[in-house]
Amino acid sequence: MRLSMREALDYKDCPQLYKFRHVDFLPERRDIKSYFKQKLRQTISHYYFCMIDKREKSLNNIFSKWEQLWFCPEVEESFQESDIRDHSNKAISLLRNFHQYTKDERIVPVAVDFRYEASFDGETNLHVTGKIDLIKVLNDKTRNKETDLVFFSYSNHMPDEFLSKININTAVAAYAFRKNFESRESNVILCNIGKKHETVIQMTGSDFVRAKKILYNIAEGIENRIFFPSDNKQKCGKCSFRTFCMNEKAMEDRDAISKRHDN
Ligand code: SF4
């Protein structure tokens, strides 16, 4: 079975959401935050691509890329001008901080947006595809040479160390890196764009065993079409399928009532 990391994470968050998005292909309205995250990450990727291509990675270059990505018809036609402007100001401040913290780093980016496929052997073979935002080699004379896998996020809070360690996204990515490059990463780094501190974690064999168990359970659930709603307040609170979810519940209630009448 083939599974993308996005599909696995959606199923883990809520099997019913997985069904709406990946089985029923229901239409989904993206909010401004989702565009914001996407464009911010693309701007960060651009910064590292510039390093690989030995092009200018100045602050002005980053700002121009951001503006080119953000002020596009897709965004301008979907949201109010004041919201677009506010988000842009926020991005400019985050990117300024990001540049300030990273400009003097002695690193060599090895790959940006690296797409991997990880194979897990079991009763059924499972192939999981995903992406590592950045693979970098640190060439700092004060430290040993390090190869780090970096994942960027944008949030008001720093990524929690424990939650990051049990996150299947980072565990599977590290597993795939080891298989693809026949070498071990030094660290997995969760970088909160615009914040100076990073969360640094080390993956061990038990993290991979745990991730594999979760993935196999997800794959089994999908294969057996087990799609139930979650009661995760956080996920439901920002779910774009809430109307469909309520309709599904209303239909289930109606079926239950008519079954009672038939009996
Ligand atoms: S509203 Fe909640 S239960 Fe319904 S699909 Fe979304 S996340 Fe799942």
C-alpha cells in the first residue's frame, strides 16, 4: 500500500476528515492562514535554493520573493485587502528575524524540499512518501561536522520536545533519510520561523518502531474503510469540513430514527 504523509496525518487527526478529503474529494475552502504558511515556507525554501545556486541571499531578496508569492491573484481575489496587508507585515517581521538568526550560520544546504519514499516491510509492504524541508551540513569549526534534518513551522509556541519526538512525520523522515543516504542524521531540528531557539531532537530505533506501528494501524483502518469522527476539539475547531460533518451526523441520526420506527 502507498500512503503519503499528508494522508497518514489526516487519518491520524480524524478518520472522517481523511474520508472527506481523500476518498470523497469534497471541496475545501482554504483560509488565509493556510496560504500564509504555504507562501512563508516557499520563501524559506527560496532562501536555501539561493545558497545552493550561490545566488544572493540578502534580506531584500527574501522580501521580494515573499511579495512575489503573496501578492498573487489567488490570494488577492480570495481575501480582503486589509487582511492581506496585515499578514504581509507579519511575514516581513518573521522573515527579518529568520534572516538575522541564520545569515551567519556556517552551513551547506544539501537538499531543499527533499522528497522521500520510505518502505516498511511487514505482512503487507507499506510505502510512505513525504518531504524533508531542509537537509543541511553544519561546518562550524567549534563543533563536529553535523548533518541535520530541518522542519520549519510557524506558530506562536516553540515545538514541544516530547511531542516532536513522537511525531510520525519527523520519525519517518529520519528513517527514510537513513535508508536513502545510508548514513545517520546528527539531529532533527524543528525550526520555528522567526524565533531564535530551535527544538533539537535525536531519533532512536524505538521511535521508528513506534512510528511503524502507528502507520500500519492507519493503513489497516484505511483499507478496511474505518472512517469515524474524532472528538479532537482542536482539530474540529479549525476543520474545513464542519458543515459536511454536521450533515453526515444529521443523516446518521435520521437513519437511526427510521430504523427505530421500522422495528
Ligand atoms: S469536524 Fe471534527 S469530526 Fe468532523 S471531520 Fe472535521 S475534524 Fe473530523
